[in-house]
Amino acid sequence: MKTRQRLILLIAILASFVAFLDGSVVGVALPQMSEQLGGGLLIQQWVNDAYLITLGTLILAAGSLSDIFGRKKIITIGLIGFLVTSLLCAIAPTGEILIISRGLQGIAGALLVPSSLAMIISAFTGKEQSKAIGQWTAWTGIAFIVGPLVGGLLVDLLSWRWVFIINIIPISIALILLRRLNFEEETKKRKHVDVIGIILGAIGLGGIVYALIEQGHYGWNSPVIWGSFVVGLLSMTTFIIHERRTKEPMLPLELFSVRNFSVGNFATLMIYAALSLQGFLMVIFLQQVAGYPATIAGLVSLPITFIMFFLSSRFGALSGKYGPRLFMGIGPIIAGLGTLYMLNVKLPTDYWTQLLPGIILFGLGLSVTVAPLTSAILGSIKSSQAGIGSAVNNAVARIAGLLSVAVIGIFVGTSVTLDGFHIGIILCSALLIVGGVISAIGIQNNH
């Protein structure tokens, strides 16, 4: 790997790391936030959801912008925006200002993820690209999983405000490295931004997600809920029609005519829905039912972090050599079997016998899956479309997590009991195994 390539990979990892970390690190800090700022459960939900909604709804627009204006420029703007909004979150005097700041932080986060991955696609080719993507996915996966642990430690030792202050360190390093980077890249000749597509996509996804999240409070009979859902569906339908007809679409629908791109994104929907739901259920069950402290609950998933750190780049390299189909087929199934093992969980909960074997198997399956999945999707499209391709895949992953967590109440009721945990685990396992079967049938090796 050349020095310039190492620099690009490090910048991409740092930029994505903060965006993914903030999606999961806040969870264990929510009780202390509401205790200090007031607002109870409603404030807790919106502090979490405001970030995920803006991130999920605007990531497509960000991918389009990175293809038009260049990855380096967009990633720089995103890093500066994330730094400023993190500080706004840290000093927020009220819950309402914190929610607004989190929404703005999600916008900045949306600029980071597709641009960082697109930089890797532009700088690496062939087997080296697969290995680099493996390292990128390992670190972003680690950020997602280690978030609850980091949040728990910061809350217990310092304050919830440090959950946001800590972002200063990786962002500052990334900005310094960006100044040293001479990055030539291919951009689209057009300078037109699909503003109508951005607005329709944001309203569509935002309306649907809002209805699914808030239906537990208001019920589906509420005009606010069904009205938001209908507006969201109509906006998404109009968005697709508009993207088909406009000359310069934000989302080139012809991408989905590429087999690996469309099959890979469907697999992403299944796998990341399961990943997000399992993390959500695990943290809540261990704290509220099993009686684990917040920091210990965060430590439970630490083996997954180590497994992904050491194995993801290796499986990324193997995928580049042998093709992604085998790994995308067996990886989710291994993870699904690991999840299914957690049906052994009882009360009192013994971590070493009832959880750890399943967690190790789940981490192994995830390591086998993630880098080949990303390589299969982005390796099937043109380098000039890497920004929007990455954005589509990341939007699918984020929205999958939002939807799976939003609808879990339909299956487990208003609280996570032991029986509810088991039902959720069965659902997670089913999603993973379906993702593996679909990949084994639909993904094609390019060589």
C-alpha cells in the first residue's frame, strides 16, 4: 500500500468512525441526559432518533453531492459541520436545543459516510480495493458495536456531555490529514443538484420513519401518525417517478439494473435490520431485565469488536481473490445461528454460557459478511458513481435499523421481557438467514 493510499484509508476510517460511533454511543447516556435536562422518555427517543432520521434521509443527497463536487471537498465540509454540531450538543442547555443539534449533527454525518467510502473506491483497485474496504468496514463496524461501551464509560466516569466532546479528537486528526492530501478524482461534469429529489426523498423517508417510531405513543388511529405515513408513501412514490423522468437524478435508478447492486442492497436491508435490532434488544434486556449496569452491558458485545478487527480485512482480501458470493452466503447464516444460540438466555442470565458462545459465532459471521458485501455492491458499478452507490447502501443500512427498531413493539409489546427478548432474537436470526440465502442465490462472482 502506497503512502498516499494509507493516508486516504486513514482519513476515510476516521470520518466514518465518528458518524457510526455517534449512532450508537448515545444510547447508554440517554437516562442521564433526561435526568439533567428533563423531558423523560420523549426527550430520550428524539435525542436518539433526530440524528438517525436526518442521517438516513439525507445520505442519498450527500452521495450525489460527493460525485458532483468531489469527495475531498464534501468530506471536509462534513467534518467541520460534525465538529461544530458536536460542540452544540455538548453545551445544549435544554432538551429541545439538544434535539435540534442532534438533527444538525445527522446532516453533517450524512456528508461523511458516502464520501469516505468513495475516496477508497477511487484510490484502490482489484484485490487491494477489497482489502481496503475490509479495513474500513472493520473500523466502522467496531464503531457501531463499541459505542455502548464508550458511552457507558464516559457517562459513569465524567458526564453525558463527553459523549459529544470526545468527537473533537478524531475529527481534528482527520482535518489535519486532509490538508496534507493531494487527491485527484473524477467528478461528474454537471453542477446541477437535484433539489426536488432531495426534498421528496427526505419527506418520504422522514414521514414513514416518524410514523413507525411514534405510533407506539399516538396509535395508528391518530391523524398525525397515519397522515405522516401517507405523506411519506406519496412522497416516496413521487420521488421514484421524478428520478425516472429527470435528466440529472440524485438516484440513478439504472444502478438497480446491476444484479450485484440490487441483490446486495436487499441483503443489506435484512442483515443490518437484524444487526441494529439485536444491539437494541441486548442493551435494553441486559439493563432492565437481567440487571446489568450500563458499562457492563456495553462490554458484553466487546468480543465482536475484536473478531471484526482481526478478521474483516482478511475476509475482504479473500473476497477479492475468490469472489464475494460464498462469503455473503455463509456469513449471515453463521451470524444467524449465533443469534439463535441466545435463545438459551434465562433468568438469572449467565453471560459466559448463555450469551458468549452465540456472540462469538455472531461476530465471526459478521466478519465473513460485511467486507465482501460492500465490495460486491460497489465493485459492480462505475468508479464515478461510487459516491451515490455508497450512499444508497448506507441509506439502506441506516433505514433498515430504524425500521426494525421502530416496529419491534408490534412483536414484543411495550417492554422487553425475557419472552419478548426471545421473540426478537428469533426475528433477528430469520432476517440474517434470509439475507444469506438471498446472497447465495443472487450474487455473482466477477471472475
